[in-house]
Amino acid sequence: MYEVDCKKVTLGAENFDIGANPSAEEAEEGVDDSSKQVIDVVNGFRLNFLGDEASGSRAFNTKKEYMSQLKSMLIVWPGFVNLSR
């Protein structure tokens, strides 16, 4: 079992100040200010949730269930992975 220190970070909604004065003649450019809070470790390693994020249900309830399905999928490709270890 591992313990990981992580924190929530906000992605998007950056405010870039380029030092120029806004022109009164041009309309203000619309920028999509969609921001999203994510956990830095999950975002950094590009981890994906296995299941439905909206309902919170998981694709696999146990590690044993996941491993059995993974082994059955690897048997389809003989010689690809040596499972005898």
C-alpha cells in the first residue's frame, strides 16, 4: 500500500496580461473561461476512472475481478505475454 501527497489544482481560466491597452474600437474578444479542478497526481500521470463518473459506479469491484478479466483478454493473443510467471 502506498501513501501519496497530492492537492487539488485548477486547470484553465488563465489570465494573460500582455501589457497592451485594450482598444476602444474593437469589441472585447471572448475567451472560454472554463476551469476545472483536478488532483495533481491524477492529472500528471493521466490516470482514468474505470467506470461511470456521473453515478460513481466502478467497472470492477475488486482487484481480483480486474485481474481475471485482464488475463482472459491476454489469452486471446498467445505469445504476446508470458502468464506462466
